[in-house]
Amino acid sequence: MEQATLRTSTLTEVSAPAEMPKNLEALALSGALLGPLAALLVWLLPLGIDPTVQKAFAIVAFMVLYWIMEPVDHAVTALIGCYLFWSLGLAKFSLAFSGFASTTPWFLFGAILMGEAASHAGLAKRIGYMVILKVGTSYPRLVLGIAVLSFLLTFLVPSGMARLALMAPMVVGLIDVFGLNKKSNVARGLFILLTATSSLFELMIMSGASSILTRGIIEEQTGVQVLWSQWFIAFLPVGLMTIFVCWVTVLWLYPGEKMELPGGTKHLQDALKQMGPWTVNEKKALAWMVLALALWGTDFAHPIRPDVVGLGVGLLMTLPRLGVLDKKAIKQVSILPIIFSAGALSMGNVLFQIKALDSLTAGAAGWIAPVLSNSFLATITLYLSGFVYHFLLSNRQSMLITSLPFLLHLARAHGCNPIAIGFVWTFAGGAALFAYQSAILVMGYSYGYFDAKDLLKVGAVLTIVEGILLMFLVTLYWPLIGLSWAAQ
């Protein structure tokens, strides 16, 4: 199949990601049939539970299978679920679509606008070239530089897929300068590093869809406010350690055929030269980003909520003269992540209101409740359970909305801090071994620079190491910053 090419400022033609693999297409077709069949089965089986709860579970079964097998976009599935809750009489319209009145999807919309502005203005790309130039262009330094850059860009570009698409041309251009083929250790190491870090770092900063969704679920279900600064401080040590772990892992698994990159510095300097001096739009985008980060980072000291800041700055990016996004750029912003987030929250609200979570809590209390009082055992149990659950339910956001409300319900019943539970469960969703477990991994894999076995190797190392880091984080570090395991 002949692939399209994208012209980038690196003066390199980069192959676009390939289409969905055939095995994923077959999975989607199977899901289109299995979803309704599973819903019908749950609807009709004599389960001996409240009829309203049973019907709700039938709709959830349909949604979960569609989220796993993806016959349609996740946002469409969420919207279908809202419609079914309402049209089948399980909830009033105001409840069935209540997630759209929540702040969470609009916080996410603001973050998406900010990321689009950083990309559209060229700010993210300029910062990328500057960081790599500063770190150096030998193979070990490039590995470190890409890991650092991926972390830093998470503040500006919240979407992992957007960061991957933004940085991929730069990485491919550097691989070409090395003069190595796509399956060389250098190429595989750099590209799998970019893919893995794009997936992981959005869990450590409240900017990506998963972290914003978790915040929304916690606040909707418990009424406890989650601060941006609280999330950032809680995961900062793991974020910094992840940079080091990824650097060591890639150099260990993929020793470079060439350690030095002749002409690499000139390649990056030429790319920066082609961009020209700082533009007015870049300066405006940077100024608004700095303001947002300053307000988020100090949200413990003022009453302005993170969602107010995120949506406010995002909207400012669209205003004439003040912002950087024109009408064409705004039209390119997808509303599907907003619909998915709102629909997923609506599902959680319906299950909560009809007390469907009570029956789940009663069934699971016997095996999980005994470990909840011990932060170390609870962290191990939740991390491993999250790994398995994410293995079965591929999408991270789907994993969160179908399980986190239940866990928060259980935590509340056993005197645990809902924020700590939510943080651990969200982080557990980052553990992945196969491409299907994340759209970011599918996208990185589709460029063709690494194989499934590469993702399995790197994923296995990171899953183990990140789990160990999380255990020390929860038991030793979180109590020092006032994030206790027990509810206050």
C-alpha cells in the first residue's frame, strides 16, 4: 500500500502512520455484533437483582464491549449509552446526559485548545529543537533529550497523540541523519522511547484526557476537590525517575550502531533557521501558557479552579489579536474527546444514582476490602488489578469510567482517601504491553519503526519499574506532602 507523506520543517519527508491493522479491523467487526448480543443477554438473564440495575448493566455491557473492540469511535459509544439510559426510561434526560453539564469535558476542551495553539503557532516545535540542541546530538544524549522533551511538552500539548505527531518528524529526521534503516537499534530505540513516553507522561500531569477524567470522576462522585498542583507534586518524583528509567532501558535494549551523529547539530540548526525568528503568535501562545501554568501551580493559594483556568485560557487562544487560533484552526479541533468524556461521566452518574454500584461493592468487598487499610498492600493490589483490567479493557478512559466510580464507592465505605485511590488506579492504566491498549501506542506502532516484540520488551520493563516506583511513592512520599491513604 502506498502511503501518503507529510512535509515537515525538518526538510524530511516522513511516512504517515499506516491504516488500522487487519486484526484490529476484524476485532471491530466482531464487536459490532457482540455488543448488542451481550446487552440482550444481560437484559434477559434471571440475575435476581433490581430490574432497573440489571437493565443499566446491560447497557454498560454493550458500551464496554464497544469500547474494547471499537466498531465505532469511543465518543459515539458514550453518546449511544446516554441515549439508551434516557430512551429506555432508566434515567431522566438531565441525568442521562448530566456529564455534559460537568466541568470535566470543558476543562478537557480548554486543554485541547491550548495544545492546538502551541502546535499551530509553532511554539512546541521550536521548543523541541531548542531542547534537543541543548542536550546534544550523540545517541545517548538524543535518547535523554527526547525523554526530557516529551515530559516538558506535556505541559504545552496535553494530548499524547498530538505530542507524538508533533515530535515524530523531528525524530525521523534525526534517524535519517544517522544514515540507518528503520529497523536499526537507533531507529527502534528513539521511536519506541517517543511512543512510550508520550503515553506515560500524560498520566503524571493533569493535562491529558485520563487525568482530567479522573479528576472529574472524583469530584462528581465524592465532592472532594482535586488540585492541579496536588496532582503535579504527587507524581513529580515518578516523572523525573521515568525519564532516567526510559533512558537507561532504551540504551540497554537498543545499543546504538553509531554513537555520534555527524551533522546532527547542523540539521537542527537548519530546522530552527527555517522557522525564522520568534513570531508574535509564538510569543502570545507562550505568554498564555505561562499564565495558565502559574495559576495551576499555585491553585492551593487562590480560589480559581483548574478547570476555570484551563477553559478560560483555551478560549483566550481563540480571540482575535489576543489569541493565536484562526477560524480554520478552531474547526480542526475535534469535539469527540469532549463528547466521550461527557458521556462517560454521564454513565457513572446514572450508575451512582440508581445505586448500581452498591451491588458491585458488596460482591468485591470480600476480597479487596481487607487490603485497603494497608497502603502498601493496597497499592500492589490496585496496580496489578489495574494492569489486568487495562489488558482486558484496552482504552484507558473506558477503564476509568467503568471502574473508578466503583472503587471510590468502596474507598468511601472503608475510610480510604478517594484522591489516593484515584491517583493509583489512573497510574495503573499506564501499564501496557501491546499496541491495542492505547491509541498512542497504535499510532507509534503504525509508523513502522518498531515491532510488537519491541513494545512488549520495553512495556514489560516499564510496567515492573513503574509499579515499584509507585509503591515507594505512595508509602513514603505521599504522606510527606499531606496525601494520606486514610480519609481525612
